[in-house]
Amino acid sequence: MKPILKIESLKKYYGKQDNLTRAIDGIDINVMEGEFLGIMGASGSGKSTLLNCIATVIKPTGGTIELNGQEISKLKGTKLAQYRGKDMGYLFQNFELVDNLTGRENIMLPISLHKGNENTEERMDKLIKYLEIEDIVDKFPSQMSGGEKQRVAAARALILNPKIILADEPTGALDSKNAKSLMTKLEGLNKDENATILMVTHDSNAASFCSRIMFIQDGKIFHELRKDRENETRASFYERIMKVMAQLGGGSANVL
Amino acid sequence: MFSKLVLRNTKRSQKENLLFMSSLVISIIAFYVVLSIKDQDIVRYIQTLESDAINKLVAMITALYAFTLVVLFFLIYYASKYQIERRSHELGVYMMMGMKRSKLFFMLLLEDVASSVIALVIGLPVSLLFSELMSLITVKAVGVGYLEHQSTFDLRALLLTFAGFMAIKLVSFFFISISLFRKEIGALLADSPDNIKKRKHPALYLVASFVGAVFLAGAYYLAIKGISWIDLRYMMLTLIVGLIGTFTFFWGIRFFIDKIARRKSGKKLHVFTFRQVEDTVIYKSGTMAICSLLVLSSLVCMGAGVSVFTSYDLYRGHVMDYTIRCDMPLSEDMYNAYVEAYGETPDLNTPEKIKDDLDNIGVTEMFSFIDEIRIGNVKVPEEADMEDFDVYNMDNAMELMKQYSDGFIYSGDRMYDTYPYLFRLSDYNKILQLCGKEPVVLGEGELATFIDNDVSRDQIVSGFNKVLEQRPQVTLAGKDYVLTGQVQTTPVVTDYLLSPGFALIISDEDFDQLVQDNYRSYLNAALDEDKYIDGNIFQTLEYVTNKIDSERTLIYEYESYMNNMGRQLFYLVATSYVTIYLALVFLVIANTILGVQFLMNQKKSSKRYKTLVKLGATHKIMCQSSSKQINWYFGIPIAVAAVSSFFGVRALFAGILSSRTKTSMSNLMISAAIVLIAFVLIECIYILVVKRASYKYLKTLMNPEREE
């Protein structure tokens, strides 16, 4: 497997001299194609800053981020917009659905912005079916539950078959039942469609669906866990995650 | 610290919102212009001709000022509302930081007063300049450019402008403050669109738009068929039907926008663009309907005003410049009795004497025509039995008139008179010759007809001409005649010294026989165009009139074309000023409301735009979407107003505007073109300003927010 996303010596500092805050302090990550990578850490550890750097929301102070060999900090104008909309699919904690568009119209938004191909409609039907949103796809967001909204948002993130899906606390606004249902779908997409997913979460349960987890503390990679795909159950992986979280200081309660 | 904050906020508001500042300045100009109308050169001049006019004008200015106060209140209200709502988040932050509502209110009040002062500092000099320009242009356009220009500066107008402007500014501020301070801090901090309203079944919207269209068609029918003008009840019926039609149509129009949104299109953000348009139509259908009605009022006023101004011919029907009433001729018995009593011949103002008088004061040479016209009535013989003596009967003609009047405004009864005026054929033909028209030729037992220029609406004249083709029989002084030829409308006097609504033109022999001494002469005179002083009729009329008036021995009852022209000028200036002024005020208000509503809605939809940015929308794509939304948002009410205005202007021509304005097609086309160009220009400026503000706002959303 080759790395699709390559992050080298990534730094993001705020303030100057005495007041300098090192939100990210020299992180190296390789995300392989078809991998489901989780980033975990306590509040203020730098996990969201990392995701924001990848999503081009903020500019890093140093280091490089490459997607498929292309340095993203050098992208500008149309190419930057293309990266945000087509190369990267983003799953937001608060869904970010446009409230005056129906579910279907929301899913179509990236196509409307970046043009799909002739298989787009077919893909949309497939995603709608897979994510089990046939009954609500023509409703407006105000008529959907949180879980339904996030599944519509997932379909929107996946519609253009992006190179990588960035998920920012996707279960953060969902109840446990809906959270589990969404994670099962994401895991399925990762396995069946070979979708590359990079998920930031503080939810150990959600993280247990990942194939690899990197733990961040004080802007640095603190630890890494890899699920043994062949033998390990999700329950066992969850236990291992919890142990690391405990080492991080104060256990999951502190993280949550 | 507090005053610094107020100053900084005021400065920032001026910089950021051109639309708001422009609205304030426009309001000031509108106030000053209406209040200083009486100081315009042309109005001062009319005052010298028609002193009555000034009273009408003062009454009109007061009413117009009150009306302007009301309509401009809405302009200021919407502009200020936008100005405050766009800062709702900032105001929420102040309150979060512990600022009391009373202090926040005081801060906004100070900012409001500061922005008003800035608007007055800019607006008042601009108003003065605008008013001066208007004064100079109108005297030139009307043809009295030789008048000495006087400044239009009026302290009273200036103070009233200040008072009116500050009053509506403060009242609107209090209204906005009340709604603002009722909101929770959370609502102020969140820039979210209004709660999603429950959508009704699409068929309901389709039915509503259809019903609206039917009501509108009904209103159009009532208007163009002239039914609205029958009486006040029909007028109210037309208005109510039109209003219901407009509001219902705008409520239902979302059906079509939803269809367009659902239509497949390769254009970027097609669905988003039309859902945004649909959103504004859903939440603001009432506002859009009001704006459409304002644009309609503006177009109709503009059409009427410009038509009056461009097609109104001050010289239309201008034949004579002076008419002097001669004394009644004395019968032979009366003449002899006078000579016997006073020992001298009576000093009557006979046509011959008046001609000599004019010659003596040296004005005859200024005339190209000077002659009398005899106008009389049938002299009933003393021995006649009134029971049997039929002075005049035209029942036959009136019956025919009812058939040909086309059910329009039937005023045929005004033509029927027991003792109709009779014009002597040769006298009338001299007037026709003067204005280069064909003379009336009458055979034995024939009469021609005359209808006054003011009465003669086109429909009545054409209807009566059809009657005349039938050669209807009439009875005059017991004799049978037939009415023949075409209806004559050339006036017999200069102005209103005599106002015969209807008259018969009769051969000289029959006139002498039937009228005998029961007539009065009027001496008409027309100025020689070659002898106009500086080629200007106004100056020449003033010169001759002064000559006649300065000669104390001449005691005439006379009128000059100055009276006529004064009245015409007043009508022209008052009508065109008021209508064009109202048109501009309506248009400015409609556009400001539309623009402000759009920008407020865009601000409230900022979350949607931010999502688009996160999905990779470029500034260019978002601007294209916004541009299209603005085109539709302005286009829908304007299109409905444009269709309605077509019928509205036609209705005006059918009902209010007299036949004087219904001149040649080419004049109307020029008027239409002027209206269209002015309208398109104003709309383009507004749309561009709103687009610019929208693009600028979208630019601020381009950097996705950090989600930590």
C-alpha cells in the first residue's frame, strides 16, 4: 500500500516568543490508501488543528501536507476549491447541511460545484441505498433526525468519490444508537469501497471502528495502535484504546 | 471610551454601507425638492400669471410633504433595520460582555444621530444644487429661459427638511430598537434564517398563483375598459381586486420557482440559487408584492408625468392671442332713446371703436389678424306661442349618438341646449382660415356643429362624426335642418371669455334672420409671429398687455393668451413635477426595500454560504449564484409591475389624462422610450449597488472557520 496522504514535520504555532503555543509540534503521518485512520486526543491536544490544516482551513507554520504527491499548502483559487470539494470529502460534527435544500439536493451540491461524471447518478442511488436514506432523501433537513442528517452528509461527502474523507467528530451530535449505525456504515464503506477515511474523535467507541489510531498529546504523536484485521474483535480493540486513554492521563472521562 | 466606540462604529457603518447612506441622502433631497417647489423660477412665473395657482400649489406641497413623510419613513425604516440587523452578532457580544440594554440603546441612538448628521451634511448641499439645477432646466424646457434666475434657497424648506428627516429617522429607530431588544442574546448571536415554515401542498400554490392571475386580469379589464372611472365604488373594486390578485399571485409563485429549482441544469449551484430565490419568495412574498405595487405606481406615474411633459403642447389650440368682449349692439329704439336723453351717440365698445383704440396705442401693427366673431342665440319672436315654438330639437341626433358612443364616457347630454349658441358662418371661416384649415361649406338647410376643445374627447368627436354621416335632422326656430360635415373644434375665443360647450354654425343669411340683434361680438386678434420680441411669444404678450393696461381710457373686458398659458403651464408643471417626483420616490423605496431585504436575507443565510465554501465553492461561483438571485429577486416584482403598468398607463389614458395628452404616436413612443431608459438606468444602478454589496459580503465568508 502506498500513502495517499503524507504529512511531514507539520507545525502550527500560535503567538510569539514568550506566549508561543505549539498546537502541533512536528507531526509525521502517512495515511495509506483504503485505510481508516483515527486521531484521538484530549481537548487542546491539537487533533482538530491537525484536521483544519489538512482541510486548508488554517495554514501550518511549517512542514508539508501532500495528497497524492501534491503539496496542498501551495494550492490556490480553483485548484484549492477543487481540492476542498472533489479530492476531499468532509464529514462535519454538526452535519453542515444546507437547510433549504432537500437531502437529495444536498447530496448533489458537490456535483453542482465540481461537475460529476456520467456515473454520478448511479453512484448517488447506490449511496442512498447503502446509507438507507431512501425514505428521507427528498425531505428537508428540518424534517430529519440527527442520524439521518449525518447519513445524508456522509452521502454528500462520498458522492464525488474523493481521495480521502475527513471526518471531524462525526458522532459528536448523535445518540449512541445512531452513532453506532453511522460508524458501521463508514466501516463498510472503508472495507467494501476501499474508501480512505481520516477521523478525528474523542469517542473510544467510534474509534474502535478504525483500523489504526494515532494518539496526540501536546501537539505530538504520543502513541499508535493498529487493529489486527485478521483476529482482533472490536471489543478487544476498544479495550486497548481505553488503556491508552488512561495512560494519556485520567482515563476516558478526562478525554470526554 | 464610550464616545470613541460610537465614533468608530459610525465611521465603519458609513464605509461599509453605501446603500444605507444613499437612502438617507435621497430622503433629504426628496424632502427639500418638494418643499422648495414654490421657489422654482417657473413656479414664480406662473404665480404672476395665475395667482390662484399659488394657493393650489401651497395646498399641494403640504399634502405632498405629508405623503412624502409617510412613504420615506418606510425607506428609512428598512435601510436602518438592515443597518442594525447586520450588526446583531456584534450587539449580542456587547450584551454578553455585560453592557446594559439601556446603554446599548443609548449607543445605537448616538450612532443613529451621528449618521443622520453626516447624511444632512452631505444631503442638504446636494439638495440645494439639485433644486437649482431643476429650476434652470425647467424654465429652458418650457421656453421661458429669458426669466431672471432667482435662488431656490429657502430657509423654511431647509428647516422643515431637517425636522422631517430627523423625525422619521428617530421614529424608525425606536421601532427597530423595540424589536431588537425583545430578542434573546442567543438570537442576536446566531445569524440564522427564519425558522423553516411548514410547506403546504404544491397544488395549493399553483391554485393561488392561478387565482391571483385571474384577479389581476380582472383588475386590468376594469381599468382599461374605463369601468374603474365610472365612480368611486368601481375604483375601489378595481383596487381591491388588483391588490388581492398581486398578493395571491406572489404567494403562489413559489410553485414555479420550486419547479425551476427541481429542473435539471448543468449550471453551477443551480438548485441552491433557486432555493435561495424560493426562500425569499416564501418569507417575503408580501414585501415583494408591495415592492411590485410600488414599482407599478412608479411606472404609471412616470409614464403619465413624462407623457404630460413631452406631449403637452402649450400652443395646442392656440389660434388667437387676444379676445376683447364688445358691448351688446343696441336696438334702433334703444339707440334713439340714448341720443335723445344724452344728446350724443353712445360710446360703446364696438368692434370698430376697439380697432381704432388699438391703432392709437400702436399695437395693431403687432397683429397679423384682427376681426370680430358674432355669437348669438335664436331670437324668439314676441308673438310666438312658446308651447308650440320649437327653438331647438336634436332628439334624432342624440339617439344616434347613444349608438355610436361605444358605451364609453357618454356626455352627449352636455351638447343638448334649449338655446344653442349659433356662430355666423363667415366669421367662423375667418378663424379657420387664420389657422390654415379648410372652411366650412353649408348648403341650403344645413348646419355644422362645434364642440369645445375641452369637452371634445376623441371618443365623443369620433362618435359624433359618425352621427353626422347619417345627416340627422334637427329643428331650429321651427325650421328643419340637417347636421352635416365634420365636427369643428377650433376655439372661437382666446381662453374662457366664452365657453360654448356646443354650438351650431349657421349660414350668414339664416344667422341674421334667426338671431337678429340677439348676439354679442368678440374681437379676436392674433400676434404676428414675425414681430415677436426676441422671437419669444411670452415677452411679446407681456409687451402688448402692458400697452393695453397702461392706457387708462381703455376699459375692456378682455383676455390674453397669457391667462390660457398660465393655466396650461400650471397644469403642465404641477402634473409633471408631482408625477415624476412620486415616480422617483416610489422607485427608490421599492428598490431600497428589495435590496435591503436581499442583503439581510443573505446575511441570515451566511451559514449556507459557509457550507458551500467548505465544499469547495469559489468566490466567483458564489458571486455568480448571488448575481442570479439578485436578478430574480428584483426581476419578479419588476416583471409583474411592468405587465401591470402596461394596463395601468392605458387605464390612465382612458380615464384621467385628457385628450390633450393623446397626441401623435411618435410623441408617445418618445415618452415611452424616455421612461424606459430612465427606469432601466435606475434599476441597473440599484442592482449593481446591491450586487457589489453582496459580493463584498461573500468575500468575508471565503475563509472557512476553524472548528475546534
